[in-house]
Amino acid sequence: MLLLGVSIVIGGLLSPRLVFQPVIYLEGDVIRGNVVIPEDMLLPDRVSTDLKANKLVSELGAVYDFDPQLFANTLSRIATSFDTARKERERLADLGKMAAKKRHDLGLRLFVLRQDIQETDKKLLLYTQFWTLTKKRLSDLIVGEKLNEADFLRKSKLDQDLFTIGNLINDLKEKKSRYQNDLKAYPQTTARGEKELADDLVELEKQKQLLVLSFFKALNIEFTDAEAQSALSFDFSDPSIDKALIELMTGLQDRQIIASKHELSSVEGKVVLRNLLTGGDEPFQNVAQFTGIEEAKDLARQRGSELFLDDETGKKRNFVILLAQRLLRPTVTLNKQEFENRKEKLVQNMSPVFFSVKKGEVIARAGDRATRHQVDLIQSYFDEMQKADKLPKLLGMFLIAFFSLTLIYFVLQLKGREQFSFKSLLLMSLVIVFTLFLIKGGMIVAETVSMRYTEIDLEVFRYVYPSVLCSMLIGILLGFDAAILTGLLTSLFVTMMIQGNLYFFFYAMIGSLVASLPMTKFDNRHSLLNHGLKVSAVNLPVLVILLLIEKNEIGAWSLPFFAAGALSGVLASVLASVLLPLLETAFDLTTNLRLLELSNMNHPALKGLIFNAPGTYQHSIVVGNLAESAASKIGANPLMARVGAYYHDLGKGDESHYFIENQPQNSKNIHDEMDPYVSAKKIIGHLTLGEEIADRFRLGQRIKDMIRQHHGTGLVKFFYNKALSAAGETEVDANQFRYPGPKPQSLEAALLMLADAAEASTRSIITPTEAKVKAMVEKVGWAILEDGQLDESGMTLEHFRATIDCFYQVLCSIHHHRIQYPEEVGLVTNRSRVTY
């Protein structure tokens, strides 16, 4: 994932067109920088292309839409509208008849009531007289003395007639009363009926108006209020009207009617009729045959005046002419949008006219006044650059970055060194990306400066770019192997990014190689500046070679190039001095410069050791001298070995009385009365305490590793043997007397382990001689080697032999007593003074 992410970022940086920023020039502007064609190109010739487009557009012709169904639809609407109006008119006529009948019924009701009252009065008088006569006859019959059977029958009949007549009289009186009541209520009833009748007439009038409105709406024509009012009285039932209207419109349908003949004045060349029914085009050359809408209306008026000559009022004729004029629509309409669409499509499909330019051709020189032709060429060039497909280039750059970084990763893995961990690879990637970002920013600044100061050649700036910064930082932080690989890779990336040639790659590669070399003296921050000056010194002869090859001469004009080359190394060293402390802190790395700072004896951690454990402090100084001397012999880092030795026993400062070198001479050893397990725990615990102190003073991971590894996984043999003696036949767990490790993982840690053991063991010799010292050094050294403590450090037997010889020489110079003959040599040691 790290390689993929870094490759994507680098791929984006290496693609110059991804951040292409064109400069817009106008005619008469001063060209701020040479515009050089990077490759053979065909640039669009805008002027010639515009001329070609104008010619094609002029031949295109105006587009008119012709609707052949317009008249057919109009005739259909006429027939439908009149048919609907005729049916609606008949319905309204029936409603009018019903209203007239209602008006008639209202007037007849009063007459009928009065006549009914008169008839009832006549019948009532007649039946009253008949009732009186019958009553008299019955009275006369009753006055007799005795009724015979005939009289009795007659009397029964008279009684029955009298009863019947009485009922009839009552019915007539009731009917007369009802008629009289209706006559009294007649005014109120009449008013209600007249109101209903008036409402019906108003509704009828509204429906007539609605009929006219619907008629005009169905015809899809506009009308005035006066025309609508006039149409209310028109008889739609006459079929001759719509027939005459259809004949009049049919006579005009062969005309190609346009909205106005004035629009023909803007039409040049041919005209294209687009049939809206078929979608096809029909060329139409004679636009004079078009009929304007007003001309068509006049023609309708002329032909309509010959209709209904027998109509003296002229009402029908005028109505038909009115409808015909309103129904006329343009059958041919100018379609500007379609014309623009065809124009745009024609221009898009048209092949542009190209102008051929070759790689390296200067289409505009700095300082010149831009001509119209140059402005067009520059704009075409910038457009082509921006339209170029960026994805393939980006993908190619990504693949180059990915495979290059992957190759470096595997090469470093084959080295088998622990420092090339994920953190180291992350550091390398970060420094490479930062360097490329820095140079990308420098390119933008260079373009801006060269445009403002046209006398400065843009090519000069590429030799200022600090491409060696990556090699310088990686060389200091991770060593020469990583620096030379990342330097080569960065040189390649920078060359691709600035689109340089093989000669520039050679220039960047040589500078990176010099920057990767280890610094012989790195004891202060000024050492970085000296290193940068070395790079600058190498850049100058390289530049001489390149200028001779590329320019074929050296002159005053080349001074800016030399100044740029000299400034490049200095600039890289200044940037490195700023970035180095940040990277040291961020990645917890210990550089030689940091080691020099830690080698100061006034460091708080060492001062605490001086006061709390002076014996341990003296022991650490001697061990540091031994480790440094041996490191110089076998190619390890002498400064790392010496500084690591200074701090390797930091943990003894807090409990110094448990360690023999800090106990007074001839004093009682505190461990004599302690349990061997407790003693071993105290001795082993100085590693953990030392790491805690290292964390407190931020000494760095490498110093902590030296503290943890300088005893490896060895046994605290003195107390282990003591535990064995005290245990008798009881088994003793050796792991409780073993240091936790790990074993030394670097040459410097291995040297520290050997130096620590050699110094402690030789200090226990009562009468040291060269023979005794040599024998003791070899004894403890081989014991460590045979125990496998150096297996993971990368130390070879050659390294080991050189280390033992170096220790022997240094320790002999420290213990400068008389030299004894070999046969007199004794290896008597003071066991009570052994160092743990």
C-alpha cells in the first residue's frame, strides 16, 4: 500500500500536463518566454478554419418548416366546430320553447281561475235552487194525513235526492273556496314563476354566449367582444355556411404562407423546406412564391365577397370571410434554432485546417510583439496541450514510479540489514516525494520569473533545483546504500518531471552520488554546508562537459549556468540542515550529528552517572574507547559504538551500590549476604532502568537498542553458580539468571558487548601484563562467540579477530606494567572484584 500510494503521488508529479497553465496573449502583447513546441504537432489554423466554416455555412441555406397537415387540420376543425355548434343550437332552441310555454302558462292561470269560479257559482246556484225545490216537495208530502205505499216510495226518493244535492253543494262550495284562495295567492305565485322564468332566460343567454365562445375556441381563433355579440344571433343550423367556409379555405391551401415577407430580406442563398410530416428536406429556390399572411387574408376577402350574393344583409358573407381570415395560419415558418443546430453540427463535423509544426520549433520568441498569427498559434498549442489525453501518460508515470520503488525495495531487502524496515522505507518515500514537490514548486517559480525577466533563460533554473537533497538526507539518516539508490531514482524522476535529456540525468546523478558519500567529518551543522560545497564543486566541471556537448561552446552566457550549479549544492545543504532535526525526531533516528551532541560529557544523563555511579562512568569511558577503536577497524560506525558505550549502563546509576565497580575498595560486598535470585534480579534490572532513563532524556531508539542488547541473552554466571552451590541437588532455573535480550542486532552492539566483557574481565587481573590481558580478552571473547551471542549482529570471524586484536592493543596501553615472559604468566584473578 505504501508503494502504491507513493507511486500515485509521484506519477502525478511527473506528469507536467496535469498542472499545465497556459498564458493568454493578445495581439500586441510582449511574449514573456519562448514558446517551444515539445514534439511534432498539427496545430489547428483558426483563421483558415473559420473561413472554411463561413463558406460552408453560407451554402447551408435558411431552414423553413412546412406543415402539410395544417389546412387539413383546419378543415377538420371547421366541420367539427359547426357540427357541435349546430347540435348545441338545437338544444338551446328547445330550451327557448320551454321558456315560452312557461310564460304562456303564467298568463293563462289567472283566466282559468276566474272562469272556474264563475262556473262554480253557476253550478252552486242551480243546485241550491234544485235543493230548495226538492225540500218543498218533501214538505208537501209530509203534510198529508197518511202515506200510502206510492207516497212512501216517493218520499224515500226525495230524501235521497236531497242528501245527494246537499253533498254536491258542499263540494262546490269547497272548490269555490279553493279557487278563491288560489286567486288570492296568484300574485305571489306569479312573481315566483316569473323569477324562475327570468332565471331560465338568463341561463339560456349564457349558454348561447358559451356556444359562441366554444365555437371560436374549437376553431382556435381569436375574436373581439363585438364579434362574439354579433355571432349570438347567427343561425348555425344553415349548412351552407360551413360548406362555403370549407370551399374558401380549400382554395387557399395550395399557397405557402409565411408570417411576413419582411423576413425574406434577411435570407440569402437557397432555402430548405423541412417537411414536418415526412421529416425530409425540399430545396426551394424561389422565395418570391411565398405568400404573406396579410396577402392571404386579402385574397380570402376577395374570394369571399363572391359568396351568398342573394343575402341582402351580407351577414353570412361577412361571417364566412371573418372566420376564413382568422383561420389562416403560416404554413411555412422560419426555424432559426434548427438552422443554428445544423450550423453547429456542420462546424463540428467539419475537418479543421491544420498548421504543421516540428519539435523544437519556436513559434514565439521572448521579447517579440505578438502578431495575430502568433496569438492564434499559441492559443492552438495551449488548447492541444490541454486536450491531450492525460490518463495514459499518468498511468505510464505511475508504472515507472511503482516498478522503480519496488526494485529498490527488493534490493534493500536483499541487503538483509535491519535498518531497512518499513519505517525506513517510509522515510525514503517521504523524502523522495518532498524533493519532487519542492522541485515542482521551483518549476512554477522559475516560469513566473522567466516570464517577468525575459533575459533569464528558463533552462538555467533546472540546474538550481536541489535534486541532491534526497541523497544527502538519506545518506545521513540511513547510510550510503540507501542513499545511492534513492539518489539514482530521484535523478530519474526529476529528469522526467522537467522533461530533461540524458545529459541532465547525468548531471543530477553525479551530484546525487557525491551527496550520498559518507561525510568524513560530521561534528557540527556546518559540516552539512561543507558537504553541499563538495556537491557544488563537482557540479561545475560536469556543467562544463554538458555545455560543451549541447552548446558546443563556453562563454560569458554560460556564467548563469555555473552560478546555478554552484547554488544547487549549497541550497540542498541548507534545506538538509533544516529538515534533518525534523526527520530525526519524527522517525526516531540517531544521526552522527545527534551522536556528537550525546557524546558531550555534560549531558544530564551522563552527569547523573558521574555523581551516582563514578565507577560505572569510568568503566563506560574505557568501553567506549575500546568499541570506537574496534569499529574503525571493521567498518562499523565508531561514533555510534563510542556513544552507545557511554550510555549502556545508565540503569546502574539509580542503584549503584549493587554493582562492584561502585563499591569502595576492601568494603564488604552487599551481595555476599543476599539471595542469588535477588542479586541476579538487581543486576538484570539495570537494563530496564537504563531504557527508562533513555526514554526520559529522549536518547533515541538506537541508544535504547544498545542498552537492551549489550548483554544479549547471556547468564549472570556468578550468581547462577552461587545458586547452584546453595541448591545442592535441587534444580535451578537458568532462565531466572539470564538477560532478556535480544542478542546484538548490529556491529556496534556486538562491539559493545565484547568491549564491556573485555574491560570488566581485564580490570579483575591483579597484575596485568600483555600476555594476561591478551589471554583474558580472547577467553571472554571466544566465550561470547561460542555462546551464540553474535549470531544476529552480522559480525564475521574476520571482524571478530580484528576486534580482539584491537582490544588487546588498547587494553595493554591502559594497563602499562612490566612485560613478563610467557612461562611466568599467571591468570590469577580477584573473584571478589568481578564486575557483573
